[in-house]
Amino acid sequence: MKSIRRELLFLIGVAALLLLFICGFGLYFTFYQTLTNQFDATLVSKAEALMTATEIDENELELDPDVQSFIGYGPRSLGEYFEIFTREGEPLHQSHSLEDTHLPRPQGFGLDESGYGDIYLPDGISCRAYWATFTPSDSEMPQFTDLRILVASDRGDLDRTLKAAVLAISLFGGGAVLISLVILYFVVGFGLTPLDRLSNKVQKIDVRRLSERLDLNELPAELQGFGEKLNELLERLEVSFTRERRFSSHAAHELRTPLAEIRAMVELGIAWPDEVTPTFLTGIGEAVAELEQLIERLSLLSRADKHGGESLEEIDLELSVNETLHRLSDELHARSLKVSSRIEPGKFYSDPILWRAILGNLCENAVSYSPEGSLITIEVSPHHLSVENEAPDLSEEDVAHMCERFWRKRETQTKGHHSGLGLSIVRSSVEHLKGKLCICLQNKRLQIQISWDP
């Protein structure tokens, strides 16, 4: 399982090692260049002193022994070497430390006037060398012009110093990284404390405690957005769970009534078979029809709640409105209701089942709950549907509950065979079709509007 603490420590450790490598390399390179430049400057100074001390006496090249000893090339000097060559490369003079051997010639020795190079003596000693071209000041003979002097020093001390520098950088740098990681472990742990507290609080939330909310004031700025969204989700879950529990209770109650009627009639028919008349069977059929209607509405509500892709077809708006009003014509006539419909032609695509459910439920509710002799107004266009009717029994507080499942106003519960699912089906169907539902009550007239984006 991934851990933010471990990942942070790993990333910080990798970054620290990379930084140590870069800084260590830069420090070593600076140290190397400084020491090498100082080493080379010493070689140049010795070479210049030797060239100054070189004389030609009776066709012989001579160097003052005292000067040699002073600059470190005496008989007992170790690790310091020099040798002078003619321009043709023949040895003319060398330091006592070379004894019977000669200095290896660095690359470019015969080509460049001066230069630096690394050489190895026959006994394996590593040396840093410098050569230069010069002519003794008192020389007038051609064979003593453009002489080459090659000075070399044992670079063992230099290499050991550089190795010590590498070791010190590695040890101190590595130790600093390790100590930093240990400190960072506690620092990161302290910094993640709000996240740990948030995790503990979230883990304590279950379906029985959805009313709990996170205190946003306790969260750092980085977690504010997460806390707000989580509180929003908890609120939606609480509303959804409450609605579903209420729905289950109401559904069981609504199903229990027709089932109890059917069971009572069946038991009565079994006990007194002679009493089973066509009227008796008609009562059973009505109870079964009521049960079928309720199940059909529950099934339609389940379909509307699904989030799958709908089957869009072209809808004839005028035909669908006329069919709905024709189906309700008997009740319209019986209650002397008037209908004013305005239909704007145009192409309209929707799920035919959900569209019939929306239009049918709105019109059926308007017909069922409108006062006798009142006016129902229906407006339909490819982007808009509005159904308006008188609603003297409704209040502003009722509007907020009208789309709840199985909600019915107490005074109107006895009107018709309404299960209280109509507007719930309308709302779910509209949401599924990505529309907007608006319910408002003005001057005791209820207006339900649905709009779709063009």
C-alpha cells in the first residue's frame, strides 16, 4: 500500500542525494582546480628559477648547485626532478634525484613551446610535469639556443589530498543526508498530522452517522477543497439514504393495501364459494389493477433513475399532447375542466417512454387536483413544457416536498388513485434527459415548467 510519508521521504532522499552529488562534484572540481593550479604555479616558479640559474661556461651548461638546493633539487631532494634538453631532444643536464634515469617526455613536449602533462617514472611514481623553451642569457652558441627544460614533482601528496577531499565530502555529505532524512521523517510526520486526523474522522463515518460533517476550520488550506467536497457528498448521501428509507417504507405501505384487499377477498371466496359473484370478482380485478399500476409506476421510476444511455426518437408534440388529453377526456368532462393548449411546432427528440411519463403525469395531476370548472394551461415547444392549473389547497411550504416519493398533501390524499410517485417520476425523467425542472406557486396557481437546452 502506498504511503505519502514514505514517498515524500524517498523523493526528498533522492533529491538530497542528487543535490549532494552536484554540490560535491562542484566542490571537488573547485578544490581540484585550485590545488592543481597552485601545484602548476610552483612548477613554473621552479622552472623559471632554473632557467635563470643556467649558465654557459667554456661551452659547458652549468647550474649553480646552491640555487638547485635552494629551490629543492639538491642531492638529497626526493620527489623533485628536472632535466634540460637540446632542441633536438638530447639530454644536457638533470637533477640528482634522477640518478641514471631520464624523465619521460609528456605528450606535446616536442611540439609546443611550453605546457603541462602527467608522467610516470620508471619506478611507477606519478608526477606532474611542466616544460618550457628558453635560451641562456649569456649563450651565443647555436647549440645552446631553444633549450627545453622539463621539471616534474611527485603528485602523491596532491592525489592524497584530493582523495581525502572526496572522502570528506562523501562522509560529511552522506552523514548530512542521513541526519536530514531522520529529521525529515519527524517533520513530514508532523506536517501530515492534519491528514491523519482527517483520515481518522472519515473512517469513523458510516451509514448510521451520515449527519456528521467535517469542521473546515480545522483543516489546512490545502485540504479545504477536499473537506468542502466531502461535506457536500455526505449531505447528498444523507438526503439520498433518508429518501430511500422513506421510499422503502412508503412502497411497502402502498403495496400492502391492495395485497391485503386481494388476500381478504380470496380468503372470503374460499370460505364462502357461493358468494363469488361477478361483482366480487370485479372487486378483485380492481385491486389487482391498482397493484399493477403501482408496480408499473415503480418500474418507470427505476428506469428514470438509471444513468444509462436513453433511446432518442423524434416526438410528434401535437400528437402526444392530443393523445394524453384524449385519455383524460372523461375526467375532464366529468369535472367540467377547460384546457388551453399552445403547441409550437418543431423537431423534438427524446426518450418516448420518459416523455410520455413526463407529459402524462403532469397532465394527470393537473386534471386530478384542479378545482371543478377551472382552467388548465399547457404550453409545449421543442425546448419547453409548461403545465399550469389552479391549486387552492397548496402552500409555498408544499412546493419543496412535491417531488418527494409518495408525498401527498393530507387534504387531497383521497382524490383519485394517486400513489404520490407522479412528480418523482417527472423529476427523475427530466434529470435523466438533462433538462431543468421548476415548480412555482403564484396566486394559488401551480406552474410546472421543464426546459431543455437547444
